[in-house]
Amino acid sequence: MPSAPLALRAIKLVHTIVWAFFAGCILAIPLLGVAGRFGLAAGLAAVVLLEVLVLLWNGMRCPLTGVAARYTDDRRDNFDIYLPEWLARHNKRVFGVLYVAGMGVALWAWASGAR
């Protein structure tokens, strides 16, 4: 069985990789919409929506947060992920706004016939 510090580092690494994937999806949606790649934009939007449903199901917390909490008493906003504390604290708000705005851009591009 790995030591608590090693397990926590592994969880933080996985959590950061998962976060980067979803952040990348959110940032790509409006770019894909403007480029006329509406199918791919819709697919990424659906993937992000699934993540939102997971968060809702888990009380607006990533399930990995609960796993990381088993290995430390630290409860700073970034105890479970390799992000600056301010970003970890405001992550859902920042990326929620970016997701909604990006969807708006993609939908606008689709409605205006961008190719």
C-alpha cells in the first residue's frame, strides 16, 4: 500500500490531468464552432455536460476530492489538485461562465452558417 503522501500526489496528478482535459474541452468549444466543426463542438459540450452531472450528483464536488481527503487533513481549496489556490477556489465559476459563453459563440456560429 502506498504511503499517504505518495497516494495524495498520485490523486492530485490524476485530478489535474482530468481538470486539464475538461478545461481544454471548454476552451475548444467556441473555437470549433467558429471553425464550423459543429459536430465536434457538440460532442465536447456533451462530455462537459456529463461532468457537470457528475458534479451535481456529488454535491458540486469532484469525486476525487473525497478520495484525496482520506490522505490529508489539509482542506485548502487546492489540497486535491495542482492548481493555484485562487483558481481552485473559483474554478467552477470561471469555467462555468466560459462554458456558457463558449456554447453561445458556437450556437451563434451555427445559426449564422459559419463554415
